[in-house]
Amino acid sequence: MPKERYINREISWLAFNERVLQEASDPTVPLLERLKFLGIFSSNTDEFYRVRVASLKRMSDLDEDKLVLGGRPKKILSRIQEIILEQRYKSDDTYKEILKQLAHENIFIINEKDLTESQGAFVREYFQNRVRPTLVPIMIDHSPVIPALKDKMIYLAIRIYNSQTHTRKKHALIELPTDQIPRFLVLPQEEGRQYIMWLDDVIRYCLYEIFSIFQVDTYEAYTIKLTRDAELEMDDDVSESIVQKISKSLRQRKKGRPVRFIYDEEMPPEMLKQIIKKLSIHKGDNLIPGARYHNFKDFMKFPKIGPARLQNENRPPVPHNDISPNRSMLDIVQKKDILLHYPYQSFTYVIDMLREAAIDPLVVSIKMTLYRVAETSNVVNTLINAVKNGKQVTVVMELQARFDEENNILWANRLREEGAKVIFGIPNMKVHAKMFLITRKEKAELVRYAYIGTGNFNEITSRIYSDHGLFTANKALAEEVNQVFNFLDNNYKSGNYKHLLVSPFFMRTSLLAMIQKEINNVRAGKPAYMILKLNSIVDVDMIEKLYDAGREGVKIKLIVRGICSLKAGVPGLSDNIEAVSIVDKYLEHSRILIFCNGGDEKIYIGSADWMTRNLDHRIEVLTPIYDKSIRKELKAFIGIELEDNMKARILGETQENIYKRDSKKTQTRAQDKVYSMLQELQFNDDEALNTFAQSWVGTVQTVSIKKATIKKATTTKTVKKATPPSVVVKKAIKKLAAKKPINKKTVGKIVKRRKRVVKK
């Protein structure tokens, strides 16, 4: 059994980001998509420093070097630095390899030294018309400090001098205006070749124009970037509203403590020393040497050039077979629960439902939770339209959705101006549940229609996040959704939930009880298994309960996209637990829980991961799935994900991201197969579901020998402690296998024979 029972959450997160980097390195991924993965990797790393590293540094600075999950802060920070540097070198190597592959496609990313005369003229004109008006150089030689650098932005550190007279060198900083101008400039084609240039190099090429007043002939530019602590610190001033407090905190965030400083490793040492001194940066602030270019996140907006095969196929959303364009969404949901799979199916169905409710004369009210919405949100605009049509609209707006605070404040103010009731959550708790409720007066009776999902109400991210959403008119579920909204409006009304799992009330205890039931069932010789699809699993109590269940013989399969602090497949600790992570073109984001429950399976979807913050400090909702056809859909979906042997990585004790491969089985890429499944569902529900459900059958029929024998063992009366039946059977199989190959039929005979021995 390992000394450490858990993997530190930060180290596990870095393993997830390594999987993203693997996609950028994968030659089977289209070239421009590989650039996007480099961008995602870079963006993820930035956020990691702003949030997780910043948190560890605060603990370390306060001498709180107490044990956290998987280690001590100072030791973890040191390990993080090592991993980040390793990943940075891999990222740079990947970028160089992609450049070579792009060249084979006649696409060239060039710098200021590669320009032809005609290209130079084009760049100078572009610089004069678009770039120069946005630049504000800051001369830093005579200032004891450098004005605060903006978080996440990149700067060119400039050194100019006259190589003939050797006069004193001058230094300046220029912020790259990437919030106003694209990071990449597409140059005119020449002889069938496509050329692209970084904005950084456009400015480098024209430095002489910026500093023409100085008598110099040498211009040097090196990229630097500062990352700041993103924690929001709010005071307890009761005279200020939550909006005022967060607005003030956002202003303070812009001046947050530096947690990382990246610089071009080619920068002269004396110049680097001067900049670090003027920025008041210390060695403990993670000084990281980098390459010529930073902020690879801008690759997510790389120009779409070249042949179509350089990008993922743009597949149209699959129409839902129960939804017709000219039918009322409310009528459809009244007759049958509807499950949507994003992005395979369109998020437009959600907007259509809200739009219909906004104009339906029988609709009385709409209530909705919002966590992250699009910058130009059709969802919010539809709610505003509902207000104008006389509906009672209540929006629970989470103002503390990290990095979306400003956008959410803007939309909250707009909704209030239009007459909607806006609730700003609950003190010290984030509202993370994804749901809305439409109340309609039908024949003098109030009828409720609910939606409960796993992802945000965001029409942009719904195109790249793999999520699920349930429409239902089930009275019990809709009534409990209403109770959640009542609690959010009046915090003393916690509600009574018999169907929904709602945190921070009874979700944790309910989940633990369901795991315990699996343990009880396996002890009784009944089938027992769990299949859990989550974004993260970190909570120690939940991990320990899974360890207990696995040791008892419960088969546990985990699909965890991000952080997995549980160590899967470790002898003596988690033998019966398997864990994989799928990273592909869509971000796996849905949470799906399946419990065997003695054969009467319980299936849930919702917003909650298994982290302490989700279970104890947030408003989260998991809904049971009662509709038989939807249960089949979800089981087929999970079965396909467990079959994946192209994009799935094994999450073992060390999380080395080894691909799950099986040469004996057909290659399965889950995201492609899910799309195919939904296409077939349009035409023949039962037949398609039964076909794809075969994946599920193979998953749940893997029952350990221990399950089949443990009940008999507990009734055996012996003076000496008997050898466990599972050990007896395993020894018998091992002995036979030494003589000849064995198959499932042979194993079955051994189990039956040994059962009779144990019984006697």
C-alpha cells in the first residue's frame, strides 16, 4: 500500500494540462487544432498560477506549511516549478514541430527578419494605420519603479542605443495591444505560399519609427509577462452592496501580488536585473525563462487558413428526434422528458424554450440561475423580452464566478434596469446549480416545467463543452426545483427533497449512503458497481468511501476529466477502481453518476463535482433520471466513453497519462461514436439504443469473483480462520492457468466447484 493515499490536487491538475499538451503534440490532430490546444494549454497555465499557485504562496508566506492534500505547500510549490518548466520545454518543442508541418502545407509564420521588400512595405503600412495609434511607450530609465504591469498582458522590453558612439543605453516598455488588434497578421500570398506574422514582430520591425527622436541605430525587444494573484478580497463593510464590494475587489485584483514573471531567456542579464528590481519582484515570485513569444493562448484565435483538412470537420448539430421545429416546446416536454447532449445537439433548444415562455400568454413566471453567460447573451436577452411581455422573471446571478465577475455585474444591472428580480446568491456560498423553472397557468392550475443541466447557460461554450441538460414536467422534480428557488429567495426555507440531491444540505450524506448500499449489496452477494463521470474528485471523505467500497469488492469505474486525487488501481488500496480521462476536441464537462442499487439502477446528472467546495459550500443540484429511454441513452453514452481507446488516458497511481490502448478491439473515439449514436437515434430509437447499449452491457457484467462467493464465506463455521473464498478461487485459476490456457467458461466451473467446497 502506498505511503501517500492521495495525489495532490495541484499536481493532478498539471497532469490534466499535460493531457491537453498531448493533444497539441498528436500528429493525428489537424494542424490548426493542434495550435488551438497549445493556446488552451497556455490559458490553463495562466489561470493555474493566478488561482492555485497564488493560494499556495499565501499559505506558505503565512508560515502555514501545514499538510494539505498530498503534501506541504512549500514542497508542492517546488514540484510545481519543476513540472511547469518541463511542460514549457515540451510546449516550445511542440510549437517548433507544428511550424515544420505548417511549412509542408505552404503556411509560414515569419518574423521581422524574414520579410521581403513588398512584405515590409505591407507591414509598415499596417503598422502606421492600425498599430501605432494604440502604442504608448514607457521610458523606464529615470523612474525608480515601473508602473504596475497589467495581469496577463504581454510587453516588449525595449533596449535602444547607438552602436557607433556607445552612448548610454535607453530602456522602454511597450504593451502589446492585443485587446484591440489581432495577435496575428496575415500577409498577402506569394507564389501560392501563405505568410503570417506575430503582432510582436510587426512592432519589432517598426521600432525605429517609434523611437526616431533618439540618435540610435540598434533596437532590441524582449517579451515579458506578469501573472498576478486573482483572489478577490472583500471587506465586511455592511454599508456596501455585494455589487460594490466585488467591483472594488476587481479593481484591487488588477494590482494583485505577482505570482509569476516570464521573460525571454535571450534578454541580457543586466537588463533583466534592472526590470526585476524596478518591478519589485523577488526570486520567490516564480521567475521563469521563456522563449521569444508568450501568451500562446492567442492561438485559440489563429486565422483559419489553408485547406479544410487542417481543422476539425464542422459537423452540424444532430436534431433531437422528439423535437419538431413547428411544435411547442412546452407541449413536447409536457408529454415526455427530453435530454439534450451538447454540443452534439444544439443549445438553441434551450433558447427556443425560453423564447416561447416569454411570449406564451399562459406563462406566469420564469426563474433561472446564471453562472457564466456569453458576452452577448441570447439567454439574458430572452429573459429581458419576457419581462417586457409582463412575465415575472427572477434571476439568481452569481457575481463571484471567477473571471466572469465583470460580465455578470453588467448583465445583472441590465436585468434590474428592465424590471427583472435579481438575486445575488447567498453569503459565503456560490450558486453553481444550472436550472430554470417555467410556471404556466393551465386550466386554473399552476403547472411547472423545469430544466436541470450540467453546464452553463452559455450559447458559445455549449459548442465546445460536452454537457447534458434535462427538460422535464415531472411534478415531483419540478416542485423540488421550485423549492430550491424558494430557498435562494428566502434563505430560511431550505426545502424538503426526496428526489433531487441538493448541496450543501443532503447531497454528501445521500451519496455516501448510496456508496454504502453498494458495499452492503456486495457483502450480500448481490451485484454492485458504480460508474462516476466527473470533472474533479478531490474530497477526502468521498475518496475514502470509494476506497472502502473497492476493497469490499464493488467494481468502480471513474471517468474524470481534470483533477483526480484518488489513486486508482493500487494493490491493497484501490484494486477494484479503474479511472480514465478523456481529452478530445470537446471539453468533457458533464457529471453523470450511476449506482447499481441491487439491480434497480440509480442515475443522476447535475452540476456537482466531488470536491469539498461543491458538496459543502455551494448550491448544487443533481437530478435523478426516471425516463426509461433517457436512462438507456445515458447508459449508452457512458458505455461508449468507457470503450474509448483512442483519446482515453489511464489515471493510475502516478498519472503519467498513458493512453488506453487495446489492439484486439476496434478503435473507438468516444466523441465521434456519440455523434453517430445520436444520428441513428433520429430514425430508430429502440434499435439504435439497443445497439449502442452493448457497450454498457460489457461494462456492468464485469463482476468480481469476490461478489459471487463472499456471502457463502460468511456462513462457514470453522475453528481456524478460513482462507477467503476469493483467494481459494484465484489460487485454483492460477494453478490451472500454469498448465493450459483458460477461458470464462472454465473460470465459471471453478467458481461453482469452489462454492460447493466452501459451503461444505
